[in-house]
Amino acid sequence: MKARLDAIDWKILKELQDDGRMTNVELARRVGISAPPCLRRVRALEEAGIIRGYRTLVDEKQLGLDVTAFAMVGLHSQAESDLQAFERATRNWPLVREAYMLSGEVDFLLKCVAPDLQTFQNFIISDLTAAANVDSVRTALTIRRTKDEPLVALD
């Protein structure tokens, strides 16, 4: 079921996506309500799971993580228990920053970030292709990022 949000809720979401570090008083000022009801609305959005958390966006390259690559994984079995087991494995691999189960020719798409090509290759050989139920792995190295919009379009 989709959430029922009013105009103030939408404004709160947009403002927090733009600057999640602002005070509740500043947020209330920007959305045009007083601080106490603003805080109640933010807490309700959090409790409903619409606001999932607050994070700092970090530039990987500035931290020496120079390789971003995608791994397209095919599994031997697509039984639910096997899919769940692979999902658990992805959560334990630090190089895997995002994982998606797909329909079509590939079962999973993994976004991987590593300090260098050798580290990524070691992960593919030692961890990913050696994992239970993995049938095939194809990889693609990124050349450059052409869009980076981690926010949800609210306009």
C-alpha cells in the first residue's frame, strides 16, 4: 500500500533529502509549520518506514576506492532458499555495495567498489565464483560515472 502523504509531508521529505543535517527548527521554518508538529511528522515518517535513515554521502575515489564494477551473477538454482542464501552472502561481502535480484538472463547484479583492479579480481575469484550455487559470473568495469542521484525524485 502506498503511503498517503500531504503537501507538508512531501515538503519535509524534499528538504531532508536536500539537507538531512538541518535542525528540526530550520526544517519547520522551511516547510511552514511550527517545530513540535514538524518533529511529530518526521517521527511518523520514520516509524512508517518512509524515512529509512540518515547518511553521509562519501566520495569513494577520495578514499582510494578507485574501481567500480558490476558483476552479473547466474545461479544454478533459483529456489527461494537458494536465492535467500545468496542474498545473505552478498551482505557479508564488503566490496558489494548494492545487490539486485533481476528477472531475465542474470539472477543478480552486484555493484562492487574496490581500491584497485587486483582486489576486485581476487573477490571475483576467491569469493564470488567460489560461492555455493554460483553458476556464472560476468563483470563490467565502469569507465566513468555519468549520473549519481541517490535521492528519490520528489518534484
